[in-house]
Amino acid sequence: MALACALLAVLLFAPPPDFLAEGLKALDANEPAAAEPLLRQAVEAVPNDYSAHFNLAIALSLQQKDAEAIGEFQKTLSLKPGLYQADLNLGMLLLRNKRPGEALPVLKDAIDSQTAADLEKSAPQKAARTHLYYAQALFETGDMGQAEVWYRAAAERDPKSAAAQSGLAHSLLKESKLAEAAEHFREAASLDPHYRDGLLELAAEYEKAGTLPEAIAVYREFPENPAATERLAQLLVANGNAAAAIPNLELAVKTTPSVANRLALADAYKLNKQTDRAIEQLRLAVASEPSNYDLRMDLGREFRDAHKAAETIEQFTAAAKLRPDSVKAWNELATVYVVTGDYANGLGALDRVRALGKELPGDFYFRAICLEKLRQLKPALEAYQRFLATDENKQPDQEFLARQRVRIIKDELDRPRR
């Protein structure tokens, strides 16, 4: 009986568990999931303890339970207005959840709660961090002018902050202050190489502004970046410098042999008078996408211009099969048949154009040639006359020849037969 009473006395007078202290131990051990239930009990035990709410918010935020964490930080600030760490963490959390407008006043409170000593002596980097998040909130709400001001303030307080330099550069970029933005993009990259890709955004803005030499210069700094290499080559080609573009495009094709890269390289080869190489790239593009009508047409035209009739016919025939309603494909096919003297097939291709109801004056001219060569003189005469009636002097050389053929055919038709 005495022993039972002694045990009861120990239980009655034992100190209650310190949930807050135990929760803090779990947080220090980087175990937020273990800390959370302890801190919830601490809040339940003393509902007005701002430190319990604050640390519960920390535990929740570390577990990405942002909605609850935001509520706990707000409760902390209702109990302890002006608590710097609560304002800062709440602002950061609101930014993480794409709520910059709500973050602005909270982060401004965090800045205002810092003393002059904090700012100038004891913790300039701490002050810079607060300024940095406030600048970010301004940037994300579209206030570029004020974002620039506060990014500058952050950079002044922590000259080694690559994030501040990068943020300032992006603000200046949005304000079209490209020259100054370039300085800060480069400063950010020198402080932390991870920020180097920001220069590519600068290059894109140079392009929009029409200052292509500056854009080209930036892209040249990224030979290891396939996208930058490809864009550099495209700009060089667009500016008539195909020879300079070719090495970059060849590298782009080697790294990423996509149809787009092959077409860009083919264009560069063509501009540089390297027709065979251009055709080879188009061949490879067609091989990778044999059902691509546009690629077939492009390759067919290159073969046509290179006077390779069989290959030209092969590609235009394939294109016509892919799109039987393509007037362009049938017209191209008819032209090469006529030029090579295959008048029967040429007439067949022209019949497909006629069936589509898309005949042009040139089609009547080629039809007339085919019919005349096939000794179908009366329909040939009609086709020549139809051409002359519709061309409206757009092809004067062909009209001259057509008039001569009309005269000759009429004479032949009028000649008495034996």
C-alpha cells in the first residue's frame, strides 16, 4: 500500500512533458515529420505560445504542407507582430506558392523590423536576403521599377550575391535597359556559373530589339549548348553568312540529327553553293520522315534544279501520293515530264490538275505541248488558244511561241489530206 502511494505521488508531482523542447530537438535533427506531432501538442497545451506556432509552421513548411504552414505563420504574427523570422518565412512561403501580392506587405514588415545595426553592422547578408525576396515579389507583381531599386539594395548589402545580380539584370531586361542588364548578367555569372544561362535570355532580347550582332556575340559564348549553337547558325544564315554558320549547324546535326537541324544545314549548304551536300541532308531528312509531304517537295525541287530527272520524278510522285489533292505536286510532276519528253505521263499529271479544277494558264500551255507531241493536233490547238486567252501577257515568251504553234497547227489542219 505504501509503495503504491509513493508511485502515485511521483506521477502526480512529475513535471509534464515539454512538447516544445522535444519538437525543437526533432527539428534540430532535421526530422520535421517527427517534430510536427510534438509541436501540435505544444500548441494545444499553450495556444497563445507564439514560438510553438512558429516552430510548427517551420516543421510543416519543411514537409511542403504549405497551406497549414501559412496559417501557422499568420497565427504567430497575430500573437507576436513584427517577428522578423515569421515575416520572412511567411513571405518566402507565399512566393513559393505564387502569391507575390500577398507576400509584399509581409516582406516589407520583415524589412522594417530590421534595425539599422542589423542592416549596417551585424548582419548585412541577412538584410540582403530580405531585400532580395521583397524585390522578387515586386518583380513577380510586375513592378519592374521598384524591383530594380530593391535588387540594387540587395546587391549593395551583399556584393557577392549572384541572385541579387541576376534579379537586377532581369528587371533591367524587362525595362529594355539591355546594356546595363548585360553588365549584371555577367556579374552574376562571374559570382556563380549556374547563372550563366541568363545571358541566353539577354541574347533573345537582343534579337527582339534587332541588334543581331550583339545576339550573335552572346550565342558564340555557348559552343557547348546545342540550342544556342543552332540559333547562332540560324542567325548567321539569315544574315547571309552561310559559310560561318555551317560548322555550328554541322555540330547541331551531329548532336541532334533532327529534321529541323538538317533543313537548316541544307539551307546553309545551298547558300554556300554546296548543292550536293544540301541534297544529302534533305535525303537524310526524308529518310527519317518518309511521309512528310513538305520534305518530299523540298528534295524534289533540289533534284529538279540539279537536273536529276529520275530523282525529281521519284520525289514529286511520292509527294502526290501523300497528298493526291496537291496541285503543286501534280504541276511539278507535269513540268518535269514535259521537260524530259515524257508527254504521256505529263498529260496524265495535267489531267489530275484539271480534275481538281485548279488549272492555270501555264497548265494549258504544257497541255498543248503534250497534245501536239502526241499528234493530237485539234485539242492541242484548243489548249494553245486557251493559254493565250487566259495568260494576259504574264509570260510573253511563251505567248509568242504559242502564237507560232497556233499558226503552224492551223496550217497543218487546213492542209488537204491525200
